[in-house]
Amino acid sequence: MGKNPLADCVGFEWDEWNSGKIWERHRVTPEEAEEVFFNDPFVLRGDATYSTDEKRYGVLGQTASGRPLFVAFTIRNKQIRVISAQDMNLKEVREYRRHEKENS
């Protein structure tokens, strides 16, 4: 992936529709999604699956209360724009735990 895409970010960008959609579908608040970026460890990966117009990324991490989440996002104007956030699936939990073990 090269340079850490989060290195120059200065905050988060949310729109009401997207944060509402994430809450309705996955019961994840914007605050929980943001917490993942500040708690170690987290696993950052590129995600070219859904968009060719802009770079998208995914992060596996935990909220302050320990809830394991997958957060899909892009970066616009040095701001993290969360696209989706949901509980990790079993494969993601395994990847996260493996990363956690390797980096402890």
C-alpha cells in the first residue's frame, strides 16, 4: 500500500444520510467508528473491490469498549470519510487476532 494514507488526515467527515444508514444497518455509531482509528492495534488494508473512482480502504480494530469493527473509508480533503462500519465477520476476527499476536 506504500505510504500510510492516514498520515496526513486531520479529522473525519460525516454526512447525516451515511451515519444514519450505518446505524440502521449495523447499529454502529459514528463515535464507535472513529474510535477504531485511535485504538491499537488496528489493521489497515487497501480495498479496490467497490470503487475505481477513488481509493478506498478498510480497517479492522476495536472500539474503546472492545467491540471489534470493520470500517470502510476513503479520504477526501485530508478527512477520513467513513463509508461503512460493522462488526467484524469471523474471517476478519481471525485476521485481526493474528495481527494482534504477531505485533505484541
